Amino acid sequence: MAADRYRLLSRRFLLLLLLVLGGCRQRQLTEPTCQTDAPERFWIRVLLNKKITSCVLTPTCSFLASSRQPYSFEAHFPRQKAPLKIRLSGGTIAVGAHRFAGKEVVIAPDEPHVFNLNGSKYRGKLKLIINPDGKTFNAINLVPLEPYLAGVVGAEMPSYWEPAALAAQAIAARTYCLYIKRQFGKSRAWDVTRTQSNQVYLGVAGESSPVWEAVNRTFGRVLVCKGPDGENGIFPAYYSSSCGGHTADSREVFSDSFQALKPVACPFCRNVAKPKDFFWRPVEFDKTELTTRLSNRYPNLKQLGKIVNIVVVGQCNYSCDKWSFSRLTRLKLVGSTGKSEFIRAEDFRLTVDPTGRRIRSTICKIADADDKWTFYSGRGWGHGVGLCQCGAEALARKGKKVEQILSYYYPGSRIMNVYEDVRF
């Protein structure tokens, strides 16, 4: 009896030790996915992979795969260790040895409702849709709103930041994705991407205790404000890493006219952002390469020939914390053919540098350097509209509450609950 008790205590101690060590690395046991019984309007369709020819599904539990057209067909897969290859076969989708007629297949894992696609775990369901070309398909994650946010907040903001900052991020991200779903989801098979083109989503890998605490603490809470039509409703609650000292007017960046997306001074983010990220180094782009990137993205620019001059024709001038600086808003591109075209500065930035990691913002200056264009005197990281993430963290460290942080960066907004208001 004593030996059995000793073994039992040893096992408990070992389990506790593993949990503690796992917690230090912010790993956690995967809990069952919540909200799986939520109405369809509270599910988010995340585009995981676009125009692929195959992918690998590693089951974490048993699952049901089904197609509905031209007729209903289902296949239940028991839990297995071997990965399953998903591919196109004869114009149909094959999951392992099973082929499914029709253009769509939905894979629904049993509890804990988690699947592993190409080495990454996601909650909810996996939807596969054959593209019109018949040669590729898209992989889409169908996931309830709150579990979706648990995969976003920790990807967009360090999970060790202050609880108030994480909560502000959760509310902003919830508002943003619901707005994008409402505006664009009706005309396509997905609502948002998993990349920074919308907001970064890592699935289960982005989860941690602080992140789930922020999501649960703000359960269902979104921001509303007056829109262009004068009515109150959710809006695209944009956010960026650091605004560089002053947030941007959304009309100048995205052509949106919402009451809550007006610019505000932000002397806070400089104290949180890394110096090399806040004041970024000069970067150079070859003139020919720059012309090619712009012409490929905007075919009408091909008439310019090679771009020989870049003229600033629009900018917003700021003065904050004894610093004066300007955010470029509109540029005139002059070509070797003598023709010229205008372009928004943010569109120019992300076309020349799609990563956004070199030309980090439009708070910069542009200089002609022989066969190159130089971007220098850069400040901040991102488009600068809405919530400044580093600024939010600075305010949270000062003891500001989540409501105070959000009302500062989204002036005129107020908080509501999507699950309680019938308009949603």
C-alpha cells in the first residue's frame, strides 16, 4: 500500500512539474473548443491557404468529412496517428483514400474540435473549396468568434503585456473582424485572411492564459460609432504597432469616414517600442525594381515608363512631445515618358515593400540617390490608423483602464455586446 501511494504521489508530482514547465513556455493542454453551438453569424471563415494543390491533415481526434453537392456523402474517420494527404483527384477532393464528389468538403473534428493542417493546429472546422480553375483549392478555417480571437490577440500583441492592453486589443480585433465579415464576406467564401492583410491569426499556437483571459474578460464586446451614413454601428477598428507619435486620419489612408477614426496625438508609444522599430533606418530600392513593382500592381502606371521623380503632393504635419514630423498621404509619380499619375502614400509603401518591414510607415522622407530611391527619417511601424498598440501598452502601464485606452484611440466610440444587441 505504501509503495502504491508513493507511486501515485510521484506521478502527481511529475504531472505538476510538466504543467509548470509547460506554463513557463506558455504551452497549454488544448481545452475543448467553446462556442461550437453559436449561430452561423458568429463564426469566422479564415482563409488559411489559397490556390493549393495539396495539404496534410494530421488528425488530433476522430472527425467527420462531408460533401453536400451534387449529393450528400459522409465518411467518418477514426482517430489515427498517420497523417492524411488531401489532394485533387479527377476534379474531386480526396481525403486519404476517400474521394468526395462536388466542389466543397467540410471536415468536422470531434471534441476537442481541433485539427492540425500542415503542422499548425486550429479550432473549429476545415472547409475545402475547389477553385473555378479546377486545378487548385482553398483551405478555410470555420471557427467561432471567441476562439478565433484567442488565435489573434497573442499574434498581434505580446501576451506578456498588461491585461488592459490585451483586453483593448481583443475588443479592437473583435470589432474589426465582424466589420470585415459584414462588408466583404457576402461576396466571397471567406471573411478574413490569416495574415497582416487583415489581422494575424495563428490558431492554437497563438493561445496562452493571458490571451484567453483577455478574450473572456471582453466576451462579445465591440466598439460602435457613427459611420458615413450617420448611423451608429461597428466600424473597421484598425490598429498598428506604433504610430510614430501621432495616429493617422483614416480618410487619408483607407478613405473611410468614421467618427472614431480621427487622428490623435500619441506621445506614449515611443516609451514602449524598440528604438530601432520606432526610428527605423534608411532603406534603398532600385529604381527599376520599384517601377516594376508599381506597374505590376497598377497596370495604368505602365504608361509612365520608368519612374524618374516622386513628388510629395499631400502630407499631414504633426507636432507632438516637442517633435515635428509629417506623414506622407499622396504622391505624384513622374515617368520617363513625361506622363504622371497620383497614388496614395500607403498604397505606394505596401506595393514597393509588401512586407511592410523595410518602409515601415509613411512618416518618412524620400530622396533620389542616382539609381536608387532612399527612404529616410522614418518613424513608427504600420499605417497609424486607430489603436497604437505600443501606445496602448504605455497607457496600461500608467494604470489606464481598457475603456480609457479605447476611447482615446477611437474618439467618440462606445462599447456594446454583440450577443446582447439584436442589431448584430
